[in-house]
Amino acid sequence: MKKFLTILLCVFMAFAVAACGGNDETPAAEKTYKLGMGIVVNMDSSATGNAQVDATVATVVTDADGKIVACRLDCAQNKMEITNGAFDKTISFQTKMELGSAYGMGQTEINDGNRWMDNDEDGRVLEWDAQAKAFEAYAVGKTAAQIDAMETKEANGHWISTDEALLSAGCTIQIGDFCDAVVKACNDEQGFTFKTSKAFTLGVAAKTTAEESTETEVKMYTDFAASAVIDGKIVASLNDAIQPVITINANNEIKEKAFVATKRELKEGYNMAAYGQEMDWNNDGKVLEWYIQSAAFSNFVVGKTATQVADMATKTVESSGYVISADDDLLAAGCTIQITGIKAVVAQSVTNAR
């Protein structure tokens, strides 16, 4: 009888646990996250015969405590060879992450000729994409302050991490721009807040064109995007752009390098609202500043897949040749900027999500 009562009690307890939601099928609690993006631009490598813009981009997702739960990095290292005062503005560009092993940093053997790349002297040098991914993993769980406070040491003319955990993971490259971009991403005041109880992936992308260059100005303009993705659909997205200008002369010399900030960072300083009345393509009597239009686009693509973003319908403004959205809802939200590059890079960020 005692045995029967014991079994019966166990059955009642099992039902009670199930009724209280104590089984494995209990839905996970929804959490609040913030998607941020940071871009660091460096033109120091520009020299006679070579116009160069190195733009390191980081995107992070932080939790309610400001800790990084996901991080992605890339670098648009854009170079333009100048010969006899001329250059090819139809050139195509790839980011370091897109190049993968073709970037050529990874070495199967360290010898006297390439020993300068083995900054921690362990006899190996990982490819750039592998080193960036090692830094991404290292950043998880840390705050902006902790990344900002990372200690470095000089090695072969590079400032590398002093942390043995990061070095042993294979990240022995100069990390200054990584750190700066991640800190900017964590502190992104225009970040995208979202809530979810599901696991998500994170992607970042950059696309560059030199089509707007003139005979004396190299304009390697880059669009950037970051997206958090669940089941192939965007749950949060950001986009930004840089417009650096490098002035050259007939002797292939660099005369001036001009860059202030990204379009999102410039905010009202970009002056689209003040001087862009001729860009009132939706005829509502106003032109919003670029960063506001960018945010409108980010909100509009939530719930869409990479294919849906890439296939967004557009129309050409006859008087200008501008290619803008054909969606009345997006136009009504004030997003009347040219979106060809934006939608392409946002779609790519979704495809890149991992």
C-alpha cells in the first residue's frame, strides 16, 4: 500500500510541475537588446601613386547591462592606383572578410622573409578573416569600457593585444581600429533596440563605388549595413555611409585627404534638410535629414528577408536620375533618398549573418 501511495504521489507531483510550466517547453523570457554600428576611417596609407581608405566597421548586439552578446567585424580597404594623374573609377572593391584567404595574410610557413608578420612569434599567422573572428569571439561578454581599456604592446611596428587568450586564439594583428569601432558600436546613440526570446544571427556588410570620382578627386564612397536576423528575417537593421575625398595632381601626389564623419554621425551637419529642397521627391514640402531617412529605411525593412530587400521596387526621378523607393509607405515616412546602394548593402548584411 505504501508503495502504491508513493507512486501515486510521484504522479501528482509530475502533473503539478507540468501545470506550473516547469517542463522543457517553457517559452524563454523575452529580452531587450540593442544593435549598434561603429565605423573608423583611416587614410594614412595614402601616398604618391596610391589613394587609400581603410574603413573598419564593427557591429555589436548588447544586452540590458551593456554587455556584448554578438560582434561582427570587417574592413573596406579601398585602394586606387594612380598613374600619370589618372585612375580607373570603374574598379570594383571587396572587403577583407569577402576576400578571405585571397587577402594573403595567412601563412603556411613562417620564414625570414615574412617573419615580421608573426607578431607573437608562435610560428603561425592566421588569415585576416580568422583573426577578426577571433576578436569577435573575444569581445562577447565584455562592455565598451572593457574593450576601450584593452592593453596593447608594440611588435614589429604593430600595436597588438597583451592578452594571452586573444593571442593564443590567433589574433596577433594591430587591434586599435577594431577596439575603436567596437566601442563606437556599443555607444551608438542611434542604435536599434529590439526584443526577442529567440536566438539570432548577426551580419555586417560594406559596398564601395568610385563612380562619383572626378579627374582630380578620388571618391571611394562606401555604404555599410548591419542586421540582426531570426529565421532569415530582419529584426533590427542599421545603415550608414562615408564619403571621403582624396585630391591628387598630375604627378600622382596626394594633395589633400578630406573626411569628417559618417553620414549618421554628421546628423544635421550633413545639411540635406537645409539644402535639399530640390530633393523633395514625394512632394510633401520637406526633406528630412539623411540620418532620419536612414532610420526610416531601417524600420521599414524589419520582417523582410535579404531577397525582399534586394528586390524592393524603385523608380527613377525624371528630373534628376535619382533612384528612389516606389513604396508609398516608405516615401510617406520621409525616406526619399537614393536607395540603390542602401538596399544592396542591407540585403548583403542579412546574407552575411552568422
